[in-house]
Amino acid sequence: MLIIFFTFLYITIAILLVFIILLQTGRGGGIAAAFGGATVESIFGTRRMDIITKATVVLGALFMILSILLVRMGPTSLIKMKGAPKGERPGIVQPQESPAPQP
């Protein structure tokens, strides 16, 4: 149940991170100018870049922390997940012994 919550949070943060990055102004004005970037600038004043930059840093850090957490909570390896016996690896064919040649 906990892994489902963290996965939902991970996906939500990823989507928010994409939108925050798209709102940042680039050299050519970015997509923020196309969707009313001037309005956001007049609301937040000159500190707008500080707010968006801080939000990007926080969301990026949360994204990385949740990535590591989800990997640690998941299955430890494909061998354990596939149920292969210990010492054998799936996908590798063991050579069969051929019978001794008859004289």
C-alpha cells in the first residue's frame, strides 16, 4: 500500500516538474511568454524567477529521493522476481553432457 502511495506521488511530482520547467523563461522568452508570462511577472514582481527556480530545485530533489526510495522498496533483483533457483540465472542455457564416444 505504501509503494502505491509513493508511486502516485512520484508521478505527480514528475508532471509538476515538467510544467515548472516549461514555465521558466529561456533565452527566447520560453513557453511562459506564450501562456501569459507577463501576467505572472506582474503578480510576483521581480522575484518570480526566484520562486520558480526554488520550486524546480525542491521538486527535482523530491523526484530523486523518491526514485531512490522506490528502487529500494521494489524487488531486489530479476532473479528473485522470476523465481529462478539460487545459483541459476534466467536466460542462460547450461551445456548438457554428451555421452562418451563408443570405440
